[in-house]
Amino acid sequence: MSPTTPPPPGTGDVVAGAGPIGRRRFLALLGAAGAAVAVGGRLRPAGAQTPPVPNGYVVAWPDGVIAGDPTPDGTVLWTRVEPPAGAEPVPVTWEVAADDAFTSIVAGGVAVAESSADWTVKVPVTGLAADGWLHYRFLVGADAGPVGRLRTAPPAGTPTASLRFGFASCQQRGTERVAQRAASEEAGLDFFVHLGDYVYVDDGATVSLDDYRGVYHAFKGDARLQQLQATLPLVAMWDDGEFRNGIDRTEDPARRLAAETAWFENMPVEAPGGDVGRPYRTVAWGDLADLFLIETRSRRDPELDDDAAGASTAGRTCLGAEQKAWLLDGLRSSTARWKLIASPTDIAPWANLDPSKRGFGGWDDYAAERDEILGVIAAEGIEDVVFLCGETHVFIAAHLMPSDDPGGPAVAFAFTTGSQSADPDLVRSAGGDAYAATQGFVNVGFGSTLLNPHQTYVNLVNFGYTVVQVDECAVTVEFRTVNVYDPDSRAQTLARFRVAHGATRMESEIADIPALSAPDPSRTIPSPFASTGLSAVPAAVGGVCPLPAAPSAPQPVAPAFTG
Ligand SMILES: [Fe+2]
């Protein structure tokens, strides 16, 4: 693209597509283009003036930098600058380079930070080479901010061998962000998914747009979170922590709009058509995986009462009609091997230990709609569907069957990640003997798998995140934990699960339960859960994966109950 040709609308590129250039040349081109100015991620028409840096402005980047939603030719770059004393617009240069010294720049331009978007800058970058890592940064004048890494996705539909990503939910303040630091050190991740409760608002006091903005500022100031977000692209979805506890479709429209606006301002996500009510979308990874990100809060009917065991859920919706149609159409038309569905709300049924109460599973209040989705998957033979969930603060691995065949083959699988932070820490809040409390909650989790035979694993004790390795012939899921009270804690694997292409049962390899929040984190509770062990990841022969092995019977393990 010639620097004197106005870029097409909707791109943030000034020099992308011209091949890498040196920084001096880049700055000269910017000066010549003078024109191509992005505002809040949108380009001003050619001829618009870049405002000067405000007099006396002290440059700062209080919330770090983020690259979001990889596409085959781009990403969304995000930062927020320190508000200037006089509230004048601040020109922010952005650069994408092949090297972290920014000597070989492949794209760049100028955006303008303004009070109307709370001094955030969001640039949708296109025109980058597919399937690669690049570096990016923002500058005001000559003052550069932190350097981040961005990822582009493989070209749409092309043969792709591997995808590896982390996902998490529920990051509370007031504890060290140990899980975030550990995740930033994971080898080989392509991006990190946050399924919501990225912030927890004050239900009584967070109401206006400025209130919601303030919550993001408070949460985003953390250095470990900034480290994770500069290291890995972020793929984000909201849950109720971003609104208020238990939000549904009856929420006050003004409060809901304030929460949605602040979320879009603060996340590296472009609202389709500017509709801040529509965050659901797909991230595609070549021919290997389509990741459907669904929104499970602002369209749902109100939750049932706790005592509503056995209440009819017919006609009740979690997704809303439009989103449900979008998801089912996407599943039907996907040509990717793996259909991954990121659902902030736990999808699997979870019968309550007290049968007079409604189920613990987030979708149990919308069981008819869940059954409709699983019914489509079963009836239309849609293979290789894996749900990735959050919200519960409990690690769960479960098989998903239509309700008319609960003992039959699984038509999909669900892996739910535990909380990133102590929120609440069940072991600590139980008080008394930490090991007795740990053992007690291990027993509760094991008891849940007896009551819910579709569950393979339930861990209420540990905190952390989950790593997903997607290969052509299998998906491998690892639950990872850290001691959230030790800033230097290293992540360890709680359990590993494998779903082979076409499989109707998962395989499992389950470790003893580390008592990580107890005084001696080296102690463990023997695992009561049955493991099958993992077979090797099958290799495709001539592009065809071997048939999955017949499901092996779980190895019985004597529960190590001590009390
Ligand atoms: Fe949460």
C-alpha cells in the first residue's frame, strides 16, 4: 500500500503489506501519510490532523498492553494511556515489528486516545502474515510503552497440526496473581482465554459507566496480569462479575449498557457493528479448530430458586434465540476437526447432594435448552465437540449425554476450570485443621462423581487454570494448579484428560491432590478418582485418524477416606 493512498476503511494499517521496513523509514512514512489516524480503532479520513502531544504530558501506561482475537491476518491491539491534566486528546503511535528491538516494522499508524473512550486505544490491525508471532508497542512522542507479543492464526481452512492455549476464569483481587504469572511461563501457548469474572464489581456501588471503568483500572494495574497479557494474546468473554452477581436479561438497561461499554473499552475485542451487546463470536485455527465463544449471562432467563428441584425448564433460555441459532448454525457448518465451545457457565448437569435443591450445574436451570443443543449434536452426528467452562471455581471433567440416554455414549465433553484466585478458599474458610478440611473437600468432590456418574473428576480444593493441546487426532486437557499464597509457586498438573477424534469416552490420568493452600504445600491427599491412563496421541495416516480404542474400564482406586 502506498503511504499516500488512504487505507481502506476498517483497517488500522498504514504500512502493512509493504514488507518490513526500518524504523526511520516508518516514521518518515507516518509523517507523509500524516493522514491515516485511527481513533478508538477507527481511521479518520485522509487529511485529518494528528493532535500534538499535550504540553507537559507525562507518558504512562497504567494498564499495560494486550493483543486480542488472532485472525489469519491480524489482531486487535489495546492499551490505555494516563489521562492528561487538561483532558486534551493524546496521539498514540502503534508499531508492529518482526523483532523486539523494532528495527523491522511491518505495520503501524497513529491512534488518538480521548476521554470519550476512557483513554483506551483499540486498533484492529489487518494485513499481517498468517500463522506467526510478531512484537508490538505503543508510543506517545518518543516514549515507548511495554513491548507485547501478538499471534496471527493459520490461514482459514488450511491444514493445521497443532493449537495450544490456556483458559481460566475468576481472578479476584487481594491475593497474589500467582496463577497469572505461572500461565505466562507455560511453554508453547498460542493464546490465553479468559471466560469471565475477569473483574468482580461491587454489586451495591458499581452502577455508572465511570464506576465500571474504575473497576477495570483497579484490576488491570497488577504487574503479573500485565505480564501474562503482554506475553500471550487474550481471547475474552464476560461472566456476571463484569455486571453484578447473578445478572440476567431483566437487568436494568442503563446499568447493563454501562457494564458492556466498559468491557468493550477494556478488552481487545471489536464489537461487531459497534453492538456492545454482542460479544459472542468465533476464533478459527486453520482446519483444526473452531473456538465458539458464547455469552451466557445477559440473555438468560432468571435463575430458578434454590428449592426448585425438578422444575420444568421447557422454554427457558440461557443463550437467547438469536445466539442459539448462531451457535447451532456454526456447529453444523464448521469444517474444522474440533468444535470447541467456550461457555463461561458450566454446561454439564450436576445433581445436588441435597435432592430437594436444584442442581449445581450452571445450565441445570436451562436443561431443556442444553438438551436441545446436545440433541442436535447427537442427531446430526456432529463429532469432536468439547465444551470449556468456568464460573464454578471447581475443576470438573464430565461426559455430556442427551437426557434421554444418560448412560449412553458421550456426544460431547465438558472441562471446567477452577478459580484463578482464592475466591473463596474453601480450605481456609473452613478453619481448623487445614489437612482435615482439604481431605473433607476431596471427599465431597469424589462423592459428587458417585452421584453424577458422567463426572470423571471434581476438585473443589485447588486454584489455577487449564491448558488445552489440540492435535489432529486428539484433544488433551490439563488442569494446572499453583499455591496462590506463594508468589514463586510453580504450576503442577492435577489431572490430564484425553479425547480422541470420534471418541465417546475420555481417558484420564489423575494425580494426588496437593494441599496447596495448607501450611505445608508438599503434602498431598491420595486421589480417590479412577484413572484409565492415557494412550499415546494417535497419528493421522494419510490424513485419517485411527478409530479410537474401545473405552477401557476405569481402574478402581481405593478411596483414601480418612474422615
Ligand atoms: Fe467467579
